[in-house]
Amino acid sequence: MRRLEICMLLTIGALAGCMAASPPPVADTSAPRYQGDQGAGGADSSGIVAPLILDRTDLALGTTAEFNHLPGTAELEAAAGLFALRHVVVMLPGWPQVNADLSRFSVLPPEADAIVIVPGYPPDRSALDAWNYARGHVRLVVVVDGPPLDPIQLEGLNTL
């Protein structure tokens, strides 16, 4: 008889606790905005906000360094000194100049990679060919609104 009373009290207590709880919170659908060097707008002049990099093939844990400009060699060396550096995310407002030294990514440790995000298609073939001189593990992410006007641009990106 004593066991039945204890079970009844526990059941009533559990039900009362569940009924007293408030309804679940409503999901917030607004996208978080990056409030970095760009100011209050959250996006740089290209409209790109700080991305969340999700790569299901990447199982390593580590530190991510973010830049809103093409970092110099000294900045990349300082980032390479971070504990367990895994990714360097570079968000550019446009394609770098043709004479930009893209071999600077070679100072990153071998276990780290650089993810460079640029808006739009390259202005010309030489801007795209400059990325052939990038050393190290560099991934190029191109953010576009639609297909290119010239299919040769898409072919050039695919061969890169």
C-alpha cells in the first residue's frame, strides 16, 4: 500500500510540474548581424555578413580567425600563432588587385586553411589567374546573385 501512495504522489508531482511550465519560446527568425569593422549596418560594402562555416567533412576542432580585408604577411603570422588555428576566414569587399601578392597564405600552418569570400564574378581573367599563385590550403568562395553574363567566367572559375 505504501508503494502505491508513493507512486501516486510522484505521478501527481510530475504532472503538476509539467503543467506549471510556460509554453516553449518562439524561435527568433531574424538573422544575427556582424557588428565588426563595417559599422552599424552589419555588412561591408559588398553586403556579405560574417559567415558560419559548416563543413561536414571537417571534424577537427580549433580556432577561427576572421579578416574583413586581405591580411598582410605579418597579420597571417600573428594568426598562425593562435592556439589550434584551424581556419582563417577572409571576407573581401571585392576581387583583389591583379598585383596583390597572394602567396602570403603560405605562412599558415599546414593544419590550417584559408577560406576567402569574394562578391560577384571576377572582373577579368587576370584577377582569376592571380589566385593560382596562392600557396597553402586556400578555398575561394564566390557569392553571386545569378548566372554570369559570359559563360567563360563560369568556366574559368571551375578550372581554378
